[in-house]
Amino acid sequence: MTVELRVDPTPAGHPALDLRPWRDSDIQPLIDIYRDPLLRKWTRLHVTGVVDGARWMAVQSDGWRTGQRLSFAVLEGDRLVGNVAIKRGAVPSDCAEVGYWTAADARGRGIASRAVDALTDWAFATLDGVTRLELLHQVDNLASCRVAEKTGYAYHQTLPARPPFPLDGHQHIREAPRPR
């Protein structure tokens, strides 16, 4: 399955975004982005070199093959600026999880919220049986809280810490629109 999503430019002048499956040619930009200590703080899989990058790409490719991790590179023009993904369990369920990150130089420009919005709309329209999406983040990740709020994911509850994250987390939920 090859899926590409387009996010239109905003009236405020933010450029269009393209969301597409990851490619091997993204390994070097991915390595460069993962030099950011803040990104490494919030993510589990770290990319420090070509071998890690190839392993990371294999996880993304395998996720598309199994349907359990549908991960998109987020591009602004030709520049890699982020990642968004839908994560589903092996057992079919009406619930899936949204994950995302942005490159350090792309933060604070609405890229994450625009990409999460596009991914959410696509997931509800495309993924059979998915009626609820969860967005999880550690309690001290205030930027993720803002993304959740901006994209209509309502705070649901605080979850206890679980490795590898040392602090409690927030669970935000967004339900699929109800048919008329």
C-alpha cells in the first residue's frame, strides 16, 4: 500500500506539507534530525548512524507490510521536518494510537498539528473499524499537550509511568465523526 497525503498551505503563509511512506534516501536526514537531544528524550528508537537508520527504516517498512505501524515522513518541500504514525495492535480493534515528532528547526510552526490532523482524517476515513484514536505523551511534554488540544484530542486521563519513560503520561482521545 502506497499512501501519500497533502496538507495545503495555510492562509497565514505556512507552506504545504507532504506525508509519504519513508524511503531509504531519508536515512541521512533522519540521522541529522536525531542529533537533537530533545527528540531523543521523547522517542524510544534512536538513530545515531547508517546502521540505526537502516534498522529504523526496516521497522517502518515492516509496519506498512503488517498494517500495524503506518508511518509517514513529513516534508516541507524537499526537506524532512517530521514523522507521524498510526500504531495498531496485531488483533483488530476499534482503537489505534497516533505518534509523531518534529525536527528541532521545524518546531513551533504548526507542522505537528497540521500533520496529525491530516493523519487523523485519513485514519478515520480509511482504516476499517477504527473509531477511536489515542495520543499519548509524557506529562512534562507540554508541546505534545498543545498539539493534542489543537487537533481535537481531548484529555482523558493520566497514566502511570512505564518504561522507557520515567514520568506519568497523558492520554488524549479523539473519536471518529458519527455518520449522519
